[in-house]
Amino acid sequence: MTGLNEAFIITKEKRDELVEKDAKSDEIIRPILRGKDIKRYEYDFQNLYLINTHNGYVDENGNTILPINVNDYPAVKEWLDSEEWNTNPQKGNSFKRLSERTDQGITPYNLRSLAYLDDFSKQKILFAEMVSSPRFYLDRQNFLVNDTVTFISGENLETLTIFLNSKIIFSIFKLFYAGGGLGNSGIRMKKTFLQKLPLPRIVIQNVNFKDQEILISKALTLTDDEFDYLLEAFSI
């Protein structure tokens, strides 16, 4: 997303410093999650933030949102112009590295264009691609993510999150849809593979994990032997 994480992904301490210098900075600094931060039904936020100097986009109502002008955010521009973030000066000074990166927008300070940027402000399911167990989190806090996270937006996301975190569904995906494993127990949870995964059209709410598995098993009309086999396959 950034082409230069050193500059655009910052700690909470740096974020607080920039906001203290110029409160307007808070408008374009947003929390970010990485693949390893995504857990089953939850996340482990590591206090990292993205300087979202976006390159403009069209929102869900068809309105054109103009690119961020970094001059409107002096504390952020001062940070990007500084050598403080530049941990590899042998590659050039900070401006040289900003201006030579391939993932950039209309200026060296802008991030590359992202057509679906508006989707990050909506409810969505976040997940990492390389996993050894189901790790899907329903994000209602408008997190941004890096390129190790994939997301699903749309309808019925709460029920879909339950399905995707199910041990039975994970075993079915692992055995029949994952396209091969990674190491001893890992798989690639690719979105293109997930789109082929058939899921029952039922709504599951307010039940514990064990009852969720039973309801999903019934919806899939699994026999007791099939149910036990898939639960066993989950632990292998």
C-alpha cells in the first residue's frame, strides 16, 4: 500500500507527537492491522498507524474525494521530509526514497491510488492468507490493513464470520478447496479459493462455539461420522 513502510507506518508515540504538533494530523492517521495481528474473532493491535495521504477516490455515493495535499498537514510533511524515519540512508535521503518508490500517487507524499479505499470505512471481515487455523475477525472499527490482510465486505457478515471460523468449515476448506498445504499444517486462505466454498444459507446468532458447530453440521446434513472426521481433521 505504501511502498515505503518506514515513512508511512508509525508508532503510537510518533502519532501522538504529530497530533500534538498539529491536531489536524489526526484526520489522516489511522490505525492499521497486519496479517499476524488478526486472530479468531479478535485482533492484537500493536499500536501501529498509517499516514493515509491517499491519492483520491470515489466514495460509495459517487462523490469524488480529492487527493490529500500534504501541505495542509505541516507536522506530517515535516515528518516525511525528515531523515528520522530513514533507516537505510545508503539508498538515498528521505525525499529521494519517497520520490523513487513505485507505489506512489500524484506527489511523492501521496500513497498509490486505491479504488476500494472507501470500503475500509465499512464493516468488513479481515483475515490473513497464510494460516494454520481459522483467523477471521469482523472489523467494526474501520481499521486499515497492509498487504498481508485480505478483507470481505457485503451483507450477513456476522454469520459469515461464524461460518469461516468454524472448525468444520475450516477442515472442509483445508481438505477440498485450499489447493495444497504449507508446511505441516498451514494452508493458503486465498480469496479466490474461498469464493468456491459452498456455505449453508442459515443465520447463527447468540450460541456458543460447540452449538455453532452442531448447527453448521446439521445445515450441511453431515452424518455423525462425517462430523467427527472433520473435527479430527481440524486438529491434524
